[in-house]
Amino acid sequence: METLIKSNDRIYITWIKSILQAHNIEYFTFDEEMSMTEGNITAIPIRIIVNESEISKALQIIKNEEKLNLSEQNKR
């Protein structure tokens, strides 16, 4: 298992999870509850972990989705 994303941005984490689900990539979320319990959302980042064999695929999918979103925003 390897860390794919580490972030304090809950919206970004949710977006990443939806992308991984849409591409049938199994993932685990670490420290999500700790982040809420701590009260200071920046103290403990949320981590998304994937299998080492899928890390490259997941990173490429995220990169492609970010480019797609950026081009969509530029059209507006």
C-alpha cells in the first residue's frame, strides 16, 4: 500500500474518492476521523492509500481529470 494523496481539503479528498470509485480502484482512507476529532483540520491531513500496483494508474487518472476540469473552467 502506498499513499496516493495527503490533504486537508475535504472537498478535494471527496473528489479523489469519487474518481477512484469510478475507475474501480480500491482505496483506503486514513486519518479522516482523526482530522475531525482534532478540531483543527490542518493538524492531521487525510491520506488516501492505494495498492502499489495501481499507484501509477491512479496518479495518471487524477492528472487527466484535473486537466479536464481546468479546460472546462477555461471554457466558461
